[in-house]
Amino acid sequence: MKLKTLLVILLLMSPYVVNAFGEVADAEHWEKVHQLDQLAERFKAETGFRGEISHNGALSHLGIFRGKFADIPFSADADTLTFRQACDRIIDRLLPYTLATRSQLTTSRISKGNGRIETEYYQTVNGYKVEGGGLLLIAYDVGRSRFSISNGTVELPDEPLGIIISEYEAELIALKDMNDEHCILAKVYNLFYSKEGSDSYYLAYFVIVDSNKPPLYDYYVYWIDAINGRIRKTEVAERYE
């Protein structure tokens, strides 16, 4: 009887418990938004930036900047050297508000088109790029006479790698795990920093396991830790042939 009474009480209380958790989550969300808004105001005060600043979706850092810097003049008829010089000055001011370090950034070429002049600074550590991120994009919008900056930097391990496994070893690890007579081909397609299957970035071999004769099955994709050979994640990728 006491157990039934306790269950009834718990059922009656459950909506209030759910609401309480929801209120806590909302409070944490808006606290992060408030902190990023304060950070944006500090960035403006310290760098002379005038314009709009928004945070990234995960509320981890400032993401998009649209506007001008008071002491970094630029015009649409400027040459690429002047644009690069302006971008380098912007990077100096932006870096403390990103997850990258100066030594991690590599410049890409400058491109022009569709009313924009733009370039990318991409993150590398030990010569390896980041899967699906690790970029700072700086563009000048000719029509609006303003800079547009996208901060997609990530927090990377910045220490020597030591010895890593070979591509061949990574392919063997994937095949052994697959253990399917229909899927006997494995190929490394990339080696980059990834966060798949992990809370932090690690150097990963991106391996695809495939069949070699009809009927052709779906692909199997592996992210294999290049340091210790551990399979971090695997998933099926549908074939669209």
C-alpha cells in the first residue's frame, strides 16, 4: 500500500520536476547568451569594431561579425595586397576571441566574385587540417562596404604527435572489424583532426570499406585514431549509384 502511495505521489510530482529541469536549462542558455553579448561589447570596445556580432549555435564563442573597423580602412578598388594587409590586421584583433592560435593558421588565396573579395585562414596542427571546420573566413562586401567575418575555429591539441599508425594498418583495422566476406576493400581517404565519436579533437584516419563485386553493398565509413588505432566511430553510408 505504501509503495502504491509513493508511486502516485511521484507521478503527481513528475510534471513539476520536468518543468524545474526545463527552467534550469533555460536559465543556463540565457546566461551563456548574456556572457557572449558582454564579450561582443568588449570586442567592440577593444578593437574599434562597429557593426553586428552574433554567437555560434553551440554558444561557445562569437561566430559572425559584420561591419567595419574604425582604423582599418578599405575600399572596393583596393588591390589584393591591400586586402591581405587589412585581413592580417583583423586577424591580430580577432585571435583572442577565437579558439585558434596564430601558429595554427594558414592563409589561402584571395578570390573575387559576386560583389565580394574574400580569403580563408584555416587551422592546421602538425600539417593536418580539421574535418568540417577550423576556418576563419574574411570577406569584404563591396555593395555594403563592410567586412563579413565567420569564426569557425575549434580547440585543437597543440603538441607533437609522435608515432602514428600507417594507412595500411588503419585499413586492416577497419577490415578486421567489418569481418564480412562481401566487403574486402578498404581505403584511407583522408587524415585529419576530427571530433567524431569523441568529446575532443584527435587525429583520425577516414577509411571507407567497400565490396568489390555485385551485388554492391553500402559503404562502411570508419574514423580510426591515428595514434592508438582505436575505432572511434563507424557508420553506414548509402550507395547512390
